[in-house]
Amino acid sequence: MTKRMAYNPISFILMGQGFKPELAPPLSQILTIVREAGYDGVHAEIPPGSTPEDYLALLTGHGLMPAPGYFRPASAMPKV
């Protein structure tokens, strides 16, 4: 079984001062950092002004794949 790990780059825009997307580096630079850190994918949310095809091309151009942005393990599920 191949294991893959994705990264949600929200840490580049959510800072101690709050949500500051204007302070984030360009998306291309973020994707380079994520890939060089060893991740295989990033959050699949398409950036404003992009299309699904363009975003996929950007990700694959950086050696990344789209991935779910949220994960809730079964252990976090409420007991009913």
C-alpha cells in the first residue's frame, strides 16, 4: 500500500494576528515549499480566479495532487 501525505497550506495565511492572505507568499512558492517538505498533495480548494483545470495543472506542475482538506478520524466521532 502506498502512503501519501497532504498538507493544508492554511498556515501561510492564518497567523497570530488572524486571517492574513495578503501576507502569504505567491501560491507557486507555497506549492514548492510543500513539495520540498515531502508532501504529496495539498488542499483541493480551487483558489479564487482559477479553474479546476488550471489548478490541477499548477499542482501537477509542482509534483502534487489535490487532496481532501478535512479529515475526521473515527475516534473523533460522537458515540450514539
